[in-house]
Amino acid sequence: MAKQPKDMSRRYGVDRRSFLRYMAAVSAIPTISLRAVAGAEGRPRFKSNPFQLGVASGDPSSDGVVLWTRLAPDPLDGGGMSQESVLVKWEVAGREDFSDVVRSGVAVAPPQLGHSVHVEVEGLEADRWYFYRFHVGDETSPVGRTRTSPAPESMPERMKFAYTSCQHFEHGYFNGYPHMQEEDLDLVIHLGDYIYEYAGIDGKPRKHIGGEIESLDDYRTRYSQYRLEETLQETHRRFPWLVTWDDHEFDNNYADLVSEEEGVSPELFLARRMNAYQAYYEFMPLRRSAFPQGPNMKLYRSCPFGRLANFHVLDTRQYRSDQPNGDGEKPMEGKVFDQRATMLGRKQENWLMKSLLQSTSVWNVLAQQVMMAPVNRGDESHDKFSMDQWPGYEVSRRRLLNFFHSRSGLNPVVLTGDIHVNWVNDLLLDFTDPKSPIVATELVGTAMTSGGNGGNKIPEFERAAANNEFVRWYNSNRGYVSCELTPQQWTTHFRATPFVDKPGAPLFTPGSFVIEAGQPGAHQT
């Protein structure tokens, strides 16, 4: 790959001195209070609807939830707002007509955060649905629908959630979301690649605005283009979401401080990462605990649903070591077994194990990005494992599987995105031994759009599905995954849309699987 030019400060919108100065200044944004913005505009006027990007909620707890919106009367041209902070009123009610408002308040939409609003509502009743909305000036937002999770000590009879990933705008229409909206869901999980950073290309079903995104304004415009998509916006409006990123929210296949592109200095790389992380926070319903500190942002966290399920949301990009052996698909050798190499980083890995040990839930769900099963994609002549996935970090992978094996009753289920096709994998303690204990189940969700229509036979994956005995199922359609949990059983339906190159695809279910509590491994129904 060609090296980047030496002077790239204009591309990223920051030089080294400005970058360090901004890192210090941006850390103060979470402390913005109503007193600090006493001069904020309370009755602004807009040339057009400031709520064009809709509303969203996320990270539900037993007594609250995060509410989100972003003021943008001109979303694709800088947002269309002045450089003044704006006061935004919010309301939460038990009825859609807001005849019984239970919580309300005023939030600040600061220009430093692109006039986004993040409200952490507290004091709500556990395990119930609510409605919410925002007011600014004479404008009122769409009415959102959200819910709190059950009380920590309660055991719900059931819950239902859906997850997806990899929604490349140019590759097609988000045809899975209208069908997802029709399901009786408690939660939606997005496992990464919410946007793609690439420049617009002609000849695709849809086209990105502009070139490859690098500045903060670039990232804001790209998120706005995606969020203006009605089906995505409506799914945010109807359900609370749990989100995490993969690589394309910043730059393809990056690893911690290492770019896949040659010649990018650490300062310029971190400046771009700072822009990407800030834009991600601005557009997602995330808590203050996730607020980015310059080029760093803590996304890993847990979200329990009573004692039925605990969602451990992971970040497999920000803290990982560089991919071994030059990335790509290689035999499992050499640096793959580096004792110092890590997928999660020491701090996140320790947090995950502590969180699992402290969990009282029947099901412990790892919501993460890249495939954990060591699927060999090679043939009789040589082995091929993805160095960007967990098999490229075999010491970390085995350490986690050994942890699962040594602690009974965890019922771990790994949710995975990234690869654009469905897989159902038994996670063996020793994948080289077919008789090795199954310690967890991995459910790999396909892409919403990335890769185009799908449904085709991919020779490498067809061979891998046949030759790896721990693979229970493989499918190459686009769509999403729907899961229903009870204290006794986990049922998964793989939902598929036959095309994404035009809107309005029907839905079918090519495969369904069941996991029994206390018995790791999935069985097709």
C-alpha cells in the first residue's frame, strides 16, 4: 500500500500542537453544566426541522436509560447550527400521549459535541416501557419508545433481543430493519461497522458523500448520512440499543495505535482516531462513562437484564496488539503464540473475568466483534486462519476459554459480527481435539448490507464449514439475528433478506438453533 504524504495535518484537521491542546480541552466537556452555559439559547429558531436525525435510547438499567438526540436542521452540511449552546427540554412518560409525565428536565446541546444531547434518566420503574421526547424552541422531536431492565434480583420469564452489524451504506438498503421493528424486542445490539469510512464510489446501490473520512466534520457528515436512513432511524426510535464498534467506525483493520496504512505518524493516527471516537460518542446513546478523552474511549461495560442475562459489551479494537504475521490469513504459528499479545488488553480482560465471576445471571453474553472460533479456511496443502480474528491471538483466546471451562454455571454465549456471514460454532477447549469439552457457543451474525446481496456460495467458507467439525452451521445471506431467552433455554433465529440492492426485501429464516442452560453447544431445530 502506498505510503501517505508526510504533511497530513490538513487532512486530519489538526497538527501536533493543536492535537495536544485539544486533548486537554475536550476532557472538560463532560463537566458542562447549566450554570456553565447560563447564556445558552433557550428559544432558538430554525429554518428547518432540527430533529431530522431522530431520537434514540440505550444502555438501559433497572431504574433508567440514556436518551439521545442531535440538533441538525442541515445534517449534511455541518449541521446547520450556530456556535452557541442550546437548551433542550426532555420528557419521559408512561403513556404515548404524555398524559402522565414521570420525569422531565433540561439538557444542554453544546457545539463542542455537535449539538448532541445525552440524558441519563434515573428514578424510573424497573422492567417497564416508557415514551420520551425532546423540545427545543417551537420544535418537538419524534416520540421515542424505550424500556428499563428488570430489577437486579428478579428472574424474568423471557427476554428477546436482536443483533446485527456491518451496514455498509453503499452496498445496499437496510432491509432487515423494517422486519426487526415488527418483532417484540426488549433490546437491539449493534456489534460494529455502523458506518464505513471509505470514499464514495460510483455504480453502487447508494453512494457515500465525499472522500475517505478523516476530519471530525467528515465523520459527522457520514454518521448523518446513515442516520437519515429511515429504517435505521425508526429502529432506534422503537427500542433501546447496546452499541459497540469494530474497525470501520475509524479505519479498516486498525489495532490500537497501529494503522493498516504505511507512513502514518502516531500523532496523525491518534488525531484521526480522536475525530472518529468523538463522532461515535456524539451519535450514539451512550453514558458519560464512555465519553472520549481525546483518542481514548472506554466502551466495554456490562448491562444486566435481571438475573436472566448479563451482556458484557467488549472492545476488540482499541487495546489489541498488532495483528501477527502481517495480518491476512496465515498458518497458526510464530507470533500467534506470543505470550504478550492481547486481543482485549490486560485491563479489559481482567474486567471481563471479574464481571463474569460476579454475574448472577443464567446467561452471560459476550457482545463483541470478531470470530472467536479458530475456523481453518485452508485446504490439504496448507492451513489458513484469520490473523485479524481471535485465532491470531491464540494465547488470549485459550486463556478465555480456559476461564469458561474452570467456572461452571456461566452459560457463556459469544455474539460476533464482522465477517458478513452466519456461523454457529461450538467453542472447544482444544479445537484440535474433536472430543475436547465444549465450553461456550458462538453465534455469528451476518451483515445488514456489507458484501451486497449475499446468498451465494463462497468456496473458502463452504470448505471451512465442511472441514471444521465444531462448525454447526454456515449461511451467506444478509440480515440479522433474533434471540429469545428463558431461564432454561436460548433460541436463536437467523433472519435473512434475499436482496439489499433495492429496498423492500421479504424476510425468511434459513436456520434456528437452541442452547440448553447448563449444556454448552447449539442444536438445530
